[in-house]
Amino acid sequence: MRLRHKPWAKEYMEAQEHVFIQHPEQLKGKWGTEFGNDDPLFIEVGSGKGQFVLGMAKQHPNVNFIAIELFESVAVSIVQKLVETPMSNVRVLTVDAKRLVDYFEAGEVDRVYLNFSDPWPKSRHAKRRLTYKTFLATYEAILPKAGEIHFKTDNRGLFEYSLQSMSQYGMFFTEISLDLHVNEPEDNIRTEYEERFSALGQPIYRMEAVFRPKN
Ligand SMILES: C[S@@+](CC[C@H](N)C(=O)[O-])C[C@H]1O[C@@H](n2cnc3c(N)ncnc32)[C@H](O)[C@@H]1O
């Protein structure tokens, strides 16, 4: 993600309090009250400019979505789109995924999406990959038993690593595609990166992984 510093982003987002959540720790265990319903809650970690999360929210009006993006200069694009086209089932957080347990109670999140996560190809940076075991433990802590992670990437190395990391963690896979766009599902919502890499002729890898319930 190309980062252009936008010094106005923080103030702009903070003014959109129905969309941008400044103090998500105060809503831990109470996200239903924020949305005003008990609909399922899906989060996307590393939402970028939000094409996926907004497309999903439109396609699934009875699901609540939270976009989690580390950088304000990037997340502000999601907030701007929501100001232009309001959607009651989306909120935006600028937080680090490693702190998700500070914002969500055990079992409060129904599904985690990871799309085109930064690959961190050097092995000394493996701990930063969003499918490293410490991140998996964080997702497991906020998902229900047998919670799911849906993952897409153009990066073969990250895909292989993630299959291994999840498998070693004890997860199993219910879907694996090595070229999603060959028979692209009608309901697939493409992310910004997905469109970019697909246009370059690169295959898109996708999987759905499930945590094995522990006794
Ligand atoms: C390569 S971009 C992909 C963006 C988008 N998902 C897409 O597919 O077009 C990865 C995004 O993840 C965000 N990110 C990376 N590490 C993160 C973390 N620990 N917590 C939250 N967001 C993170 C980055 O800031 C970046 O915007």
C-alpha cells in the first residue's frame, strides 16, 4: 500500500463518529449496541482503502462489518466513501491487529477476513505476517469455537506459509483455490490489490480455514 501522508486524516475521521470508532476498547463486548442489532460481526484485518469491506457490506446488509486498518492515511479513504454513501453496517478502526483482544470479547467476532496481507518475505520478519501463530491465537481468542478465517493473496510464498502455519496451529481447510479467477464465484468481491494483480495475469490464491475446537 503506497502511503501518502495525510495530516488532515485524523481530524477528518474523528468528526465522523458514526463511522470511525476512536475508542474501540470502550465497545469491547458491546458491538451489538453500537450497530443497534445482534447481526453477525465480520472483521477484515488490513482493509486498505476498503473496496472489499464496503462491497461485502452492500452484498450482506444483515451482517455488521468492521474494517481494521493500521494507517490513518489509508483508512481515511474508507471513511470518505462512507460519508459519500452511508452504510449503517460498517465501522472503521485504525488499530493494530495484534491488539484485537483489547477491542473484542471472546466469541464476539463471527469471521475474520485477511486480504492481500503484507507478505514480509524475509524469514527474519515472519512474526509480522498476519498468519503467524501469535496472530492466529489472537483471532482464535475473539472468534467462536470453529471460527473461520477467509484469506486471499496473490503471493504464492505467503499462501504456502499460511497453509503451513495454520495447519501447524491445528486449523483445517474447507476451501482452497490456486486460481480463484478461473471460475470466479459470482459473489466474489475483489479487493483493490486483487484487481491490480489479476490484471497483471497473476493467479489469486484463496482459502477458508477453520479453528479446531479445543476441549
Ligand atoms: C497490501 S495491503 C492490502 C489492502 C487490501 N486488503 C487489498 O487487498 O487491497 C495490506 C494492508 O494491511 C494493513 N496492515 C498491515 N499490518 C496490519 C496490522 N497489524 N493491523 C492492521 N492493519 C495492518 C496495511 O496498512 C495495508 O493497508
